[in-house]
Amino acid sequence: MKKVSHIQKYNTMIGLLTMDKMKKLSLIITIGSCLLILSSCSLLPDILRKDTSQIDPYYITGTKENREHFLELFRLLKMEEPGGEGELTVTREIAASFARLKDYDRLIHYLSARTINNPSDPYNGYYLLMIAYAYMQQNSQPIAALYFDLIIKNYPDLVINDESIHLVCLERLIDLNKDAERQVWYYQELISRFPEKIDLGAAYFSLAQVCEQTGDWNGAIAAYANYLPYAGIIIPGFPNAEQYARQQVDFSKSDKNWTFESLPALRNAVENALDDGNSRALTRYMSKVNFFARSWGQTETDDAESVDFNFNLAEFMYNNQIKYADNLDASSNATEAFLRTTGWSRYLTTWYLYFRKIYFPQDPEIHGRWEWAGIYYGEKF
């Protein structure tokens, strides 16, 4: 995702104006003030006279300077064409002025009234976004989420300051609404509508994760497959994302005939093959998905030093009596186990056989079974 804080983005979106824009607005207000002064000499139409009769005093708040500022803005607003960019500019500054005073109740009241009284205003989606922002500032995130959702579903997208209001809403909803089914829709919208604005790899992986939560395993596998071309990017909280995704995708394509019902059954089969010197049986018991052979110092993500297991076991077992420990290594647990073996070769005599419990909820007949997943060379550190 873009490395821009949501607060920065919202400050920009709701119109906390830059100095250039403030200067332009001040110029507009100054010109408007001059025109209003001239109107007292009956040189301009009545609509431009300083008339405060139709301005709700509720919105004229703050210090004397602030009240004068609001009065000028509301007078300018009466002069603008309904639904035009001028009206947007003034309305935006009124709301931003309330925000600068942290008067979010008036901001919400004012913009709510605008959208209700002007249902056809093309900028209503943007005004609702400013309302959502105000609720965020009041720590009313659930209410803000309702507005973000309302904007996406009921109002056309707008680009304000080069930012899509729908993109902003989707990114905030992902943070605010943790319902997995809703998040599936949010990520799908992000990917299909804004692929050039987001980190696609991270979005695909996150989509796969929420698909898993909903039980949509086909959707999860498809999303993991779409993520793999972007493998290597950092997924916060998931350091082994690439290995996990690749295993899920590859596993879904395999017949999985190397799995065992339990760890004791797997261990017994491997130990019998070692006793018999049966390299063919051992090869048959190896996992056919991402089987690895690496030293203890390497990790799943260390592509530069990873070793592909592509040699023939028979070459290491020829005339050698492979021995194995009576018990599993003490570091073994409920989901993985290590069996120390020796006698493989003069240079790498000690191998730890790595057994792993299978995590693959997509297929209940395989999920929870055991596999021989890899080999670690040498003694443990």
C-alpha cells in the first residue's frame, strides 16, 4: 500500500489548504468584500449586498476574527453557482475551518444539511467523506465506517487532489471493518479498480488470507497464485508469506499420496525403510511439494543459499548403515518433529529428518495428516 499516513491523506482530502490555495481564497474573499462594500452604493444587485438574514447564526462561531471569516465565507457561498467548482471551494473551506477549530459537531451538522437539502449535488460523496473524517477525529470509528461504506455503494467516485475518494474509503474500511466477508469484497474492489495505486502483491496475499477465513478455499488458492509473481515483497506479520503461498498452491495441484495419518505412522515407515536400506521407499515417502534440504543456518526465505533436493538417496545409502535416534529430538512439538540420523556420507554424516503436520483446510481428508517435509544437514546449533 502507499506509504502515506491516513491522517495526512485525510487532511489533504478534506481541504486543509496549502499556502497557495489559502492565498487564492484570501484574494477571492478580498474581492468579494470590495464588491459587497460597493453594493452599499447601489452599484450592484441586491444579491451581492451584505445580507446576513439567511445565514444560520449556529455556524458563526469562535473568536471575532473567526466569526467574520465565517460570515464572509457564507456570503461568498450565496454568490456561487449551485453544484459548481466555486461552490465546492467555498464549502470545502467552511468545513476545513470548522476542522481547524476542532468543531467537528458543526462540521457534521453543516455538511449533513447540505447533502440532505441538495441531493443532486455532484460533490455529495466528497462532503460525506469529510463527515466520515470528522467522526474519525471524534473516535467514532463505527459511524465513520458506515459513511465510508455508504459512499462506495451509493455515490460516484470523485478525484480530489489527485486522490480517489473510493480508494480512500476502501483503505479505511479494511482497517475499520474486520468482518472477513466484507474484507473479501474490499480487497476485490481494490485489486480490480485501483491496481496501479496499491501494492498488488500484498493485496492478493491479504485477499487470500480473508478468503481462508470465510472458508472459500478455491478463492484463497487463486489469490495465492496471483500473489506468487510478486513474491519477495514484505508482508507485515507474515515473514514466510512466499513459502506459505507456494505450498498452498502446489499442494492444491498434488495428489498428496505421500501423507501419513499420524506422526507415529510416518516415523515407523521411514525407520523401516532405513533399516532395510530401501532408498525407493524413502523417496516415495518424501513430500512432493517443496521438499527441502538445507543447513541449519539457512531459512525458508534465503533464496541465495537454498539447496534444491535433487540427488539420489541411493547414492548416500550404498554400503552405508543409516542409524537413527531412539527418540525424536527434544525440540519436537505437536506440529513438527525432528529425527536425528547418522551414517549418510563422510562429509555430511548427520542429517535431521524434518516431519511436519499438514495445514491444508481446503481438503479435510489431508488437513492434519503428516508428511516428511525436508532435511537439515549437520548437528543442531
